[in-house]
Amino acid sequence: MRILLADDDEVSCLALEALLTKRGYEVTAVTDGAEAWEVLQSDDPPRLAILDWMMPGLDGPEVCRRVRATPRLEGTYVLLLTSRDGREHVVAGLRAGASDYVTKPFHNDELEARVGVGARVVRLQAERDQRVRELEAALTKVKQLQGLLPMCSYCKKVRDDGAYWQEVGDYISAHSDAHCSHGICPGCWDTVVAAQFLQQGIALPSYPG
């Protein structure tokens, strides 16, 4: 699991990076909010971010707001770190778009547990998105005509998987999103319709196109 860590306190950042790396996470560490936002705008950004509240460039809540305003980052889990422990600050951080909130100084066990929750949420979202893509692909495939389609040489009916013969238009409508309308092609107009008009002694109208 890849994690973005943004904290302008270099000592705190290094300690936290070491802790997360020891727990098996791949950490990208930066020291200001502008750098954090650059990483999140990359082609393949980390899906879990730990952001300090107070940072130069952009503060943590502003990065949160930008993440929530970007559709492709919708599933990003953001954990805010701050020394502000008042209720109004917790509410402000959550309203900015933070997924969770940890007050400094924090216990390593608590932080690890909260990061673990975030990692599970990210994994579940990834699994859900994959299943949705697989389902959409399966539904698309169901609506495609594939393989060998038996057709009668005389009446032009086709045989379905249940060995039932049916009109081509009915088969296409049942096995795809297409629907058939009826008309007369130029060849049939000349060889079939024109002959019937001549046989009846009726003037042949122009081809309707």
C-alpha cells in the first residue's frame, strides 16, 4: 500500500516515515502542501494520504478540499494530523474532506490503527471498483453477437442456442441493443417489386430510397 506523507516538521516526518515503512507501507514523503498536491495530481497517486494541518504552500484542509473537488481522487483516504484538539477544529477538518483526524502528540499504536483502517477502506474500494468494471464488461459482452450463426438458405431464419428458428430481426433484437426496421433494398426493388407491378400492369413508381 502506497502512502503520501506531508509534514513540514522534518524530524516528525522522518520518524513517521520510518514507522510506516517498518509496517510495510511504501511512503512518499514531502514537506509542504503544494508538493503534496503535486503528488496527488500525478498519473498514479497514492490512495492514502497523511497530511499535517499547518504546512507552507497549502495547508492540510485546503489539500483535502482540492482532493474532494477532483472526481478521479474520489476514493482517496485522507488522514489529518494536527496539534489543534478543539471540537471546532475537528469539525472543520472533517468538513474540508478529511476521512479521519489524529491529534498531536499521538501514540504510535493509535496512528498505526487508524492508518490500518484507511488501508482497508482503500482496498475494499479498489475491489469494489474492479468488480464493477468486470460486471460492466460482462454485460457488454452479453449484448454482442458472437460466433457462428446458423441461417436457413431459403427463408433466412436463424437458429438460436435452443435450436429454435426465428426471424433475423427478432434474433438481433433479443441478443443486442439494436432494433430492426423494414425497407426494400434497390436489388429487391428491381427484381421483385418491379416484376409485381409489371405483372399487374401498374406503372412502376420511383425507388423510395
